[in-house]
Amino acid sequence: MNKLVHEHARLRILTLLASESGPVPFTALRDRLGMTGGNLSVQIKTLEDAGYVATEKYFADKKPRTDVRVTAEGEAALIAHLEELENLLAGLKAAKGAER
């Protein structure tokens, strides 16, 4: 199990980013996930250090902006993690079905 992806906040971040067709503004990500800016920043930094997300910082109307997107490596890690969870669930269902 990929502990980096498994952590609840990071799993939610990766799932949301993977469902989008492009980068998501930091503020939209924060609002959609209901996270504080500080917590989201820490989780994004962890994912960025692992190569799972990339950020782009720029200015718009003289205000700093940050966009976040999932990388190919991050999407692959998310898919592998979800497949592992699906396999665990299938095994549980099979074991419970065999008990009946």
C-alpha cells in the first residue's frame, strides 16, 4: 500500500486533480476539498516532493496565483493504489461469501 497516497487528504487531492482535464487553482482546490490553506499547502508540498503533482506559480492582476495538476506519475500511483484497494475489497467479499 502506498502510504503517501493512502493518507486521506492526499488521496482526496489526487482524486480531485485526476478527475480534472487540466490544472486546478489552489483556491478552488482548497474550497472544493474544504481544507485550510495551510493544510493543503503542506499536503501539496509532500505530493510535489514525490513527483505526484506539479505546481505553477504566477501573477494575475498583480496577485500571486498557484495552479496544481496531477503528474503522470501521480496518476499512475493513484490508479495502482485504487486497484490495490479494489483487490482487498474483492478478497473480503469472497471470504464473506465463502462463510455463508
